[in-house]
Amino acid sequence: MKTLPIAVLAFRLLLAGVADAQTPAAAATGGLRFTIAVIKFENHSKWSGQFPLADTWGAMLTDSLQQSGHFIVIGEADMRQAAMQEQDFGASGRVAGGSKTPAVGHMTPAQLLVKGEITNFQTTGGSSGGVSVPTPGFGGIRVGGGGDNAEINTVVYVVDSTTGQVVASKKVVGSASSGGMTVGFHDGYYGAGADMSTFKKTNVGTAMEKAIDEAVAFISSRLPSLHWEGNVILVKGNQVYINRGSREGVAVGQVFKVGTAEVLRDPATGETLDVTMTEAGAIRVDSVKEKVAICSIVSGKGLQAGMTVMP
């Protein structure tokens, strides 16, 4: 069998990364969704190389949450800040008005925040040999050479943005090994831009992706235990419109309770202890749009706009 030169293998590897990046992941179906945002992770490991460890973790976690289909993912803090600056610029009177001007006061808030600490990150072996292929933003990719090992340990916290309370936490670990004519990694920073799909093929990227997959699965498993609600926005005869739709995971046939909600707070700390509902009736979803669901009344009378909707 004819052996391909290392440079050709490296080029094919990069092409494969581009192909993977163009293939969208299938969205998950079923289950009510929460808006969620990733807050900048802190690197508390002893890693001191040029590779932007915490930033890369945050970018990959945001992408994995989006691809899972279980969440409405809000941009990271710098993205939201850029959006607000654009809104302020649009409202300044220095740009042409019209329907394309970003409107102020319409940004989607995050119900859940994800943050955490990278407690350990290490790579061992395979520091020489092979051919290095620069990968902007992630460090260098090495094709060929000796074996590599990588491990990352992270503590992930899920925070209720309304109360600031940690509602779930988990330690996740990812590790990967490579040997022989495989894809390795070496530290280095090559400026702006990033080829994430190629980075994921390295031992470091594989280890990080395994840990992130574990984190996303854990966060998804906690969703049924979290408080979810919506509101009635319009009542027309036997039809009830609510402000939750396919974006939030609402599906035709689902039945919701409708009533007046009361938040029970600790008088000493102001902390939310529970949310109770005085039920006025029930509704069944007949049709769903992205942000709105149209329902029919199953039971009860006197349903009106502003009432709370719960599963």
C-alpha cells in the first residue's frame, strides 16, 4: 500500500474539519426548554501556556448547549455587550432608521447561568516529531509523532439568574490518548480566528469535548426539576394564547395549568422558597409558533391575560 506524505495527511485533516463544521447537529425534541448563558470560566489549573484554555472551554460549551437542542442559548457576555452597544448606536440618531435598526428592550434574558472552574489540565508525551499545522486560536495541531495524553477536570455550576442560587453542580473529567500516526497538540497561540472542528480531533480537544458532553448531559437531566412557567397573553373565546412556543419546547397536545401564582419568600433573606399556584383552569395546546402557542380551554372559567401557565 502506498504511504501518503505527512503534509498530505495534514491537509486532508483540515479539509475534514471544514466538512464537519458544515454539518449541523440534529436538534433534540421533547421537554420544556430554558434560556441559558455561559459565564466566563476561571482557569485554576497550573497550566500557564499560551493556549487560551478557559476561553476555548466556554466557546465549546456554548456550542454544545446549542447543538443539544435542549436549551435556548444566549450569547456570552461579550456578545450581549456588543448587541447592546449596537442598539445604543441605532437609537443615537446617527444612523438611518427603519425596520432593520435593532430595537432597544427586546433582548432575551437568561433564566440559567453556567459558570465554573477548570481545576486541572495537563498534557503529557508526544512533544516532538511529526509535522505541525497552525490552528488559529487553539494552538498547534501535530500530525504524526509520538503518543499524547490529555486530561481536564472542571467543576460546573448552574445558577438561577433570578435568585443567584446554585441549583446544580458537578465535577466533570475528560481524558484522551493518542499514539503512532495520530493527531496531537502542542501549545501556542496564533492570533484571531479558530478552526474548532480540527481542534476537536486532537487529544486535547477530544478530552475537553468528553468533559463538556458530560456537563451538558448533567445540566439537561436537571431541567425537569427546575421551575418553568409562562403567561397568558390573550384570551379570545375558547382560545388562549401563551407566550411560550416551539422555541421553549412547547408541543401540540400538551396540557398546562392556568392560574394565579404566588411567590413565597423568606422574610429574613428575601430568598425565593417556592412558587404556589391558585389554579383557575387547564388548557391544551392546539398549535405552536416559534414564540407563541394557541391553546383551547379544557376546564375552568375566567381565564385572562396575565395569568401564569405551568406544566
